[in-house]
Amino acid sequence: MSQVISTEALSAFQKNCFNIKEHLKNYLQIDEDVLEQKLSTGTQEIGDLGRASFDWQSADDFYRNEVEHLYLFDLANWHLVCREYIGDTIKLLSDNARGIVLDFGGGIGTHTLAAALCPEVNAVVYCDINPINRDFVSYRATQMGLRDKIKIVEQIPEEMNFDTIMSFDVLEHLYDPGAQILKFHEILKEDGKAVLNWCFFKGFNQEHPFHLDDPQKIEAFFRLLQSNFVEVFHPYFITARCYRKW
């Protein structure tokens, strides 16, 4: 396998996650001490919020309006702490990303930025329901000189097909992830690749109260995944998997 993202780009991620701390400080207009405090408490705070107010009947509103800036700090801290692991996810992505790429539920934009740095990628459609995430990723893309290569949307554009689809740590946040797998199959080109992961687990101490863990929905998800896609082997020790259509 040949990685099509540059060594310099991978080094930039592994050094500082594409300069995530500076991006957060400048975007939110906060100082270093406040940022470090927010990074250290973000995961706990979003877990507390989920345990207090998350309900599947209003899940879209929770992700669109209630989480506000908390996901920025939660995801940024995770990416900083686990940058070697996420770096391998970027390597997997760079091995397979081509043409027009969809980043579904793109969060703080790490994988969108990485895909946009791949020379074989023509454009990336970043899709996220949270308006703060969308605005922040627009800011990050501008800071990195990638804004012209990235389209930022709330919903997947109608009648658009993709050469590559990626979705990391998103499917477990959907009430019906099987339906999303079928949607991915519909909009993925015949020779395209999907790079996905999931975690259908609320945590040993309910630290992920907004993750789906319904056994019937999870079984339906895997049946649909296995009947519509075949896994493509990769050598990285990460949870993400690569698929093509049967």
C-alpha cells in the first residue's frame, strides 16, 4: 500500500493535530489556561449532559443545539491524547481516499483536512448536524489554505455520488445505523470505498449515554453491512474498516 498523503502532512498531525489548540484558542477567543481546563473536562461534561438530557426522540436537537461547544473540547482532547491511533486512521484514509469524498458526521474536521491534503482527492464534502462544528471546520480549513477544496453542509447533498465515504465514531449516535449503511451504499460509486468505524457501547460506567446499544438494531446493522459490502483488508491496528460494494 502506498500512502498518498505526504510525510509532512502526517508529521503535522502527529505533532499538534493540525494545530488544533491554536485553532481552538483563536476561534473561541480564549487563552491557554482556559483552553487546557476545557480540554481536561470536556469529555466529563458532555457525558454529564448526555446522562441528564439525551433522549432518542430528540437526538437531532441534542446534537444540533444542546452540545454547543462541548464536542469541540471532547474531540480535540481525544485526538491529542490518541494522535498515534488517529494517525493510523489517517494512513488508512490516505491509502483509499480518491475523487469526491464525503465525511459524514465530521466533528472537528481532522479527517476532512487529512483527505483534502491527499493529492488524489478532488474535493471533500464535510457533513455535520452541529452548526458550531461546521463553523469551526470552515475556520480550520481557511487557516490551512484548504477552504476551496472543502464544501461544508448540514445534510448530504441530494443526487450526489461519492468516490470515497468516511464516517468515524458516528454510526453509534444514530437511532437506525442500518438505514445509514443503505444510504452509503446508494451514494457510493460502484468502484468506491467506504472507511467506517463504530462503538455500539455505552461504556462500563455509562460514560457514553448517547451511544446506541439496542441488540436488535445492532444485529440489523451488521446484517445490512455484510450483505451490501465486502471488507477490504488493511494492516493497521485500529477500529476503522474499509469496504467496497459486493
